[in-house]
Amino acid sequence: MPGAFANAKILISLEPGRLTVSAVRGGAIVRTSAEHLSPVDWAGHWEQGLRTLHEPLERAMARVRAAPGDRAVILFESPQSTAEMMEVPARGTEAVNAARLAISDRVQVAADSPCIAVRALGEVSDSAGVRRSQLIVVASEESVVQRLTEWAERVSLRVIGIVPAGGALLSKLADEAAEHQGRGDDARIFAIDRHRTVVVSVREGRMQVLRTFEVGVQHIIDSLVKGSQSSEAGRGAGITPDRAYELLKQEGLPHSGNETANYGDLDMRCVLPLLQPVLQRLYVELRQSFRLSGRQVSTSGVVLKMSGTGCEIPGLSAIIADALNVEVETIEGSSADALASAWLSSKAATSLRLTSLMTLHEQTLTRVRKCSLIGAGLGVALLGGQIAWTGMQMRAIDTALVAGEADLDRCELFAVMSAEAAMTKQDIVKARGIIDQYRGNQPDWQACLTEVAIAGEARVGLIELRGMIEDGTPVIVVSGVADAGNEGADLNEFIRLLTVSALVRNVEVISRRLMEVDGHESHQFRLRIALESVDFARLHAEVSP
Amino acid sequence: MIVQLVRRPIMLTVAGAFGCVALWSVIVAPMKQELDRKAKELESQQMLVTQGLAEIARAEVDPILLMNEFKVIAQEYESLWAISADSTVVYKMFDELALIAGVSIDRIEPSRTGVRTDDGQTRLLHSGFVVELRGAYDRILAFVELTQTSMGLTRVTSVRVNPASTMGQDSVVHAHLVTEHVGVSGLFAAVKELP
């Protein structure tokens, strides 16, 4: 699975005398542009915060068609940085912390600084059985990382990684060693870079050696340049490092077998004395690294695998094979660009990323901002959601209330009408009571007085009829005179007729006095007729239908 | 340094949190209170509707129909004492009834008036007249009958007739009537509100 560097669009390699910008697509370098820098000004560039490299960088970027905002990885060389493999007699975090502490003494940074990066390779047991962690540790001074970051950001690149070039090469060789370990193969591999050579040896299923020594192609180039500057150098006197590199790639490495011949434009006799120390050191370092014996003891059958920029120099592998009396194979597709592409795509590449404190702070700030924004967004979303949900609930309840209003109105109307009906019923009862009280208990005076008149017709003379209601009982008091003859038969008949009347309850004679009127004896009488209490309306209906 | 860098976003976060809480208090909390109130209102409404529908289902008579019947009865009662409540109308009606009955009113004067309140709501307005009239006996009785039947809630509390030669068509008798007229108010308030 590729790491974050696989997304890089630009790979910048900054080394003394050379600035290389490569366009990367899909983890592979597709275009490369280099700017020659004067090695003399190298320290000056750093002192000025790499501002002097702004224009070369822009030019190189334009040539590889880099766009503002492209993600960039920077590989750099600096005396204030280091990259090395460590074996620490500890495990896990303890080993990492120990490695950080160890390297912080050499590079002026704190042990917990983001300018130190550690890649854990694995664990091995030493001869005493102690478990040791194998680690690649890179570190750089804070100012270096900060300057590189600012330098790239000034041309609008997004820096996603800053790694010392030595660390990248160590990491790549460690990956290759791991592949051999995985297959159970023994392997001796070395990669000659421009400024260093990295050696890795896998034997008996463990990585025996992973080390760097400072001999690279640039040292060979420097030898050629120095040789060309001597008075005997011939027509090619004073060639540039780029020209020297071109010559190396075209003509191969000069060697003692053809020292009388011209090497391109250079006289070999001037070059070889300066080249030999470099090559000798390369041989010695390789021999020591792989623990090879000298020429006297045969080492035939041992195969070294070579990769890196050194593979681009014809004859270099043969010279090394001859010098070490071993077989040297060049790994196919192991040029500098191929190595860089493979490293970018490796999962472990990002583990050696250095970050300046400022960048770390900015990243922290960005994370805090993002968290704040997310928190604010969540808060607003929560609020909005709550408001929407509550509003939805309220609308649902409103709808239900409106739907229930018709039923409620019907029920309320029923209740109100029931109550009013009950109240009206009481009123009707009360009204009937009032009517009965004031109208129902009065006699039908017309009927009663007519009854009295009929009963007295031709029998008695009625002087006065007085009808009244006494204690709720209708009463008629009759005053009159009647013939006293025939034993008062007329009065008696009058009383009898009244007594049998349905309208009369009883007849009471209040007084009767015999008196003589015009020679006739008459009875002057007063009767009290108590009338039946009959409902006036019913009685009236019967009497006067 | 990192503390200084993150101070502002942290302060903004805290301020945002306070803002959220404030917005919650100002907007959401009242909405939730309103929601609770409406939920209770809905619950109450549903309970009332359930009870009301049960009562409607149990009811034997539709109260609206009943009230319509009561309204007719009430109108009859109201019209009954509409005449007797107004003494001026009563006064005029005596002349009309006398004319109908064929009697002459010699004297008419109010006897008594008063207001009686029944249980605080129903008011009974009493008025009374003393009427002296003259005419044939049967006409006098016809007048009494008309008074009893045509003047609303009216009763004749006493009748005095003299000389009571009674049934003779030509004989003229004098009559002295005491009447009582009652007006009622404060009843059927519910019926009056019906459309």
C-alpha cells in the first residue's frame, strides 16, 4: 500500500552544486530538470534562507510544468542533518526514544523535536541473545527544515515531506533488504548515490549491515574537475561538474588500463592520480562493509548488487568487481530516478519525514481550527436538527389539534346544549309553577257565578255575590232573600242545587233571618260556597269549550 | 507558543459553545416548552373528545332537538306573560275587553304593584287593578272570563256583583273586580341565545 508521498506531484532534490526538480505522476518520475549551483555558494544559500535559490527553483519548476499548490517532497543535503542506521538494545517506544536521544546529541535539536524521525526496521538478537531494535534515524536542525519549508512555500508548493537524502537512500535499501529477508535470500547490495554510498547485507535471515559512507558519484566528478584544472590536463582543461558527469556517463570511468589514451577531452594521466584515492576509499569501505578479504584470498562466487546513480557510469561496476575480486551485478531499473520513484511509492517513506516546529504548530492550529469548525458545524447542525425536529413535532401536533377541533366542537356543543336543555327544563318547571301559582288556582268565576245564578233562578233573589280566594280556596259568599213559605223550600232547593254541583265543594249557611217584606215572610240569608279547586284551564275548557 | 497559537481557536470554540447554549436557551428551549404545552393540550383534547363522544353515544335524546322543543314551549310562556307584565297594556286591554264583552267600566285604578325575586334570578313583577263596571250579568261574567283568559298571567282575586238579579237580560248589575297581573323575567336565558 503506497504512503502519502505517492500523492506527491513534485520531488525536489537540493544538494551542493545541484538543484533537481522532478515531476511525479502516479508515484513515478516523468520529467526532471536540474539547475547547476555553484558549490562555493552552498553555505551562502543556507545563510540567506535559500532565498537565492528562489529563481532557480522557479525555472526548474517551469520546465517540469509544476503548478502552484502541487504537493512536494524535498530531499536535501545539509551538514546540519544526519541519517544513519542504529541498533539499540531496547524495544518499541523505548528504542525509538533512545535513538532520538542519541541523535539529539549530535544534531542540535531536542529529543522530542519533530525534526527527528525514526523508522523502526525490526528486531534482531545479538550474539549474547539481547534483542536489539534496528532503526533508521534522520534528524536536522530546526532552521534547516524551516528554511526548506519556507523556500518551497514561497513558490506556492505544498510541502508534504522533507527528508534528508541520505535517509531516503537508507530507507530504500532497507526496503530491498527486507524483500530479501522475506524471501530468505542472502544479499549484498550497495547503492552509489551522488554524495554517498549505502551498503546493506542480508545474511542468515537478518540484516547484518546497513551503513553509509561518504563516497559517491559527486566525489568522482570532483576528481575529474580537479584533474582537468591541472596544467597538463589537455584541451578539456577546466571542465564543469556537469561536463564531467556527461563524460562519465558517455565514456565510462577511466581506469589504469588505458591511461595513455585521452579521456574525452581530458588527459588521463592528469585525472587518474586524483581519481584513485576516491576509488580506493570506495573499495575499502565496500570490502569492510561486506567483510570481504583482500585479493590474496579468493572471494569468487560472491555477488554484489549495485544500484543508484553509480549504475549510470559505464565501467564502474566492472572496476569494483575487479578490485574486490567479486561479481558485481547492476540491478536493472535502479537509476537514481527509479530509486527515487520506488522510495516515493514505498509505505515507509513518510516515516522519515521531518517537520519544523512552525509547521507542526501550524498543523496543530489547522487541526484545532478544523475541530473547531467541525464542532461549530455539529453544534449548528444539532441546533438546526433540534429546531427542525421540534418544529416538525409541533406541526404534527397542530395538525392533530386542528383535526380534533371538529370533534371537540361537536362534543362541546353537545355538552353546552345538554346543560342548557337541563337548565331550560328547570325553567319550564319553574314557569309552570308560577303559572299554577298565579293562574291555575283561580276559579272559573264565570262558570261558578253562572252555576250560582242558575241554581237561584226563580227561587231566590240574589242581593250580592262576592267571590274571593281564602287561603287558596275559592269561595263565593252569596247574600240574598228567599220566600220563607213552604218551609223555606226555595232556599233549601237553592242550597241543594248548589251542593250537588260539581263545581261546589260545600255550602255553608252563614246566616238566615226571617223577615217580613211587603207582608210576605222571607228569609234573608248568607251562604258561603266553597268551590272545588279545579285547574282553571281544564275547567274552563270543559265549561267553555 | 503552541498555546498562544491555539488560544484564539479555543476561545472561538468556547464562544461558539456558549453561543450554541444561548441559541438553545433562546430558541430550542422555548420551542420545547411550547411543544410540551401543545402535547398536553392535544392529550387533554383527545381525552375530552373521547369522553364527549362516549356521552353522545350514551345520550337518548339529542339535546339540540330537545332545545328546539323547549324553545317553542318557552316562547308560549314568554308570550303568555308578555301582556300581563306591562301594566299599560293591561290597562288598555281592559277597555278593549269591556267593549268586546259589552260592559261599561266605571272606575279602574291600580291596586298594587311590586317586584318579587325568586332565587336570585327569576323576577316576578306584580301589578293589580280594581275595576268597577256595569252591565248585564252574563256580560259581566263574560268580561271576567275574558280577563282571565286574554290577559296573560292574570288572575281575578275577587269578584263582587250586586245587585245580583243575575240572569235577566235587561237588569244591570254592578261588579267590582280585583285583578292581579304577573310578569316574569329571568327565565329561558339559554333559549334566547339560540339562533
